[in-house]
Amino acid sequence: MMKKLLILAVFGISALSAADGAKLFGAKCAECHGADGKEASIAGKAIAGDAAALTKLTGYKNGTYGAEQKATMQASISGLSDDDLKAVATYVGSLK
């Protein structure tokens, strides 16, 4: 019984994360990257399906990643928690 509850909890968190990621993406990212993540940003690249999104988002937040977009990205993701970044990255990775 405990194993079933644990499995349900994990899937529930994953579903919640995906929903949160989609909502955050819409609010923080879609303006520049498009609703589907396929619009080329200032850097000229689409982000849909980017498996390294969490590393990049974390780097932007910490100031260790990015070039001319660093300040813009830092402003865009300011106020997002590490869990928020994970949710957004998961959502970005799921976009095809």
C-alpha cells in the first residue's frame, strides 16, 4: 500500500510540475520564445526540446551562463525558485 502511495505521489508531483512549467513558460518565456518554444530568440535558436534547459536556466540565474542575453534572461527569471526552474526546464524539454 505504501509503495502505491509513493508512486502516486511521484506521478502527482510530475503532473503538477508539468502544469506549473507550462504556466510559468507562458508567463515568463513565451513572449520571446513563442508559445511552442519554436521561435528563434535573440540568439537565433529555438528552445523546444532543449535537454540542457535546466543547466542554462540555472546558469542565467547565477550569472554563469549567457552572453548578450544574460541580463535579459536574468530579469525574466528573477523571482523563480529552483523548483520553478526545474518545472520550466521539464516543460521546455517536453516541447517537440
